[in-house]
Amino acid sequence: GAVVSQHPSWVICKSGTSVKIECRSLDFQATTMFWYRQFPKQSLMLMATSNEGSKATYEQGVEKDKFLINHASLTLSTLTVTSAHPEDSSFYICSAREPRETDTQYFGPGTRLTVL
Amino acid sequence: GQNIDQPTEMTATEGAIVQINCTYQTSGFNGLFWYQQHAGEAPTFLSYNVLDGLEEKGRFSSFLSRSKGYSYLLLKELQMKDSASYLCAALDSNYQLIWGAGTKLIIKP
């Protein structure tokens, strides 16, 4: 299967700072990537769909000014959590759609964010 | 509305067989995915079905009935490492994945 990397794996930051998370498709080009958030013992929650070269599409209730998404190339999407607060602490997971494999989404390993 | 239903939790014994069911209602349908997610980790792809029938892949098999809006994941010869959540997701007419809440599978010795 296709490989998606995510960096960093975990990050601890102070309240009020911004954190950038990178998602890369390593062996395929992904015109579409997705950003999810998952709280402990809860299901995946789609935050936004990231399309290369255009603005991201955010799900209802997700603040686009707080969670900035940039999909600058066919292999890289970034999520920036701006002015992070403790309630933003969560497991953030990206996925990339592999168009050659019936649009299967392959997931990155996730980033665990802790805001103090 | 769009909806995916799967059991919240199941328990099975090591070496046995377990079937995890999933029913879906979506606006259009372009296939059904099963993912495995171990605690604290991201989901990993298991299977994709778009045609009716059974797809076998080692110890894991996935079945789809489009007319019934129904799928199941069958796990044979269960091992302790199979303890995980299993996520069912349907691809709708806009190629958006609609996710189920996941089934937590507990394997007992």
C-alpha cells in the first residue's frame, strides 16, 4: 500500500503558540488530503478536506482561521493550529487519497498535540 | 441523511472466528472500506469492496451486499494482536468517506 508520513509525531507547546503539522505522501501524488482529529476513545472526526492548489473545505463547526490548511504541492499538506489552547490537545491524523487505488485513503501515523 | 452503523464492542476468543457487521445508508455509493486502528495509532487500510461478494485476504475477509446496504468483516484464527477498533467507511457519490464510529474488538486468551 501507499505510504503517508506525518511530522512531528508528538508536540508539547504552551498555550497561545502556533503549531504546524506536515503530511506527506511519499510514493504517490495526492491531489486530495484529509485532516482528522480524534479524542481519546472517540471516533475519527473529519476536520477538513485539503485540495492541491485551492482552498481547503472545512467541516461544520471547524474554525478555518484557527486551523490553517495549506496544500502547496501534490505531496504535501500542512495543518497549522494557531493560538493553541488546552482544549486543542488531541490526536491529529492526516490521510491522502491514492487515485490509482480506487481512491483509498492512506493514513499518516498521527500527531499527538498537548497544549499546556 | 447518511449513516453507518456497526456494533460498539465485541469480544472473541483467541483462535476463534468473529464477524463484524456494518450497515450503511449513503447518498450514492462508490465502495466500502474497512480499516483497523490500534489504540493510540492511526488507522490502517484492510479492504475495499465495491462489487457484491466476498473478498478474501489471508485471515481477513470482507463481504458486501449493495442491495442490502450491508457489509461484514470476518476475522479467522484470531490472535491477541487483532485486538483493535475496526472502522467501516462508505464512499458516497461525491467520493467522500462516511465513517462509522468503529467496533472495539477484545480478544481473550
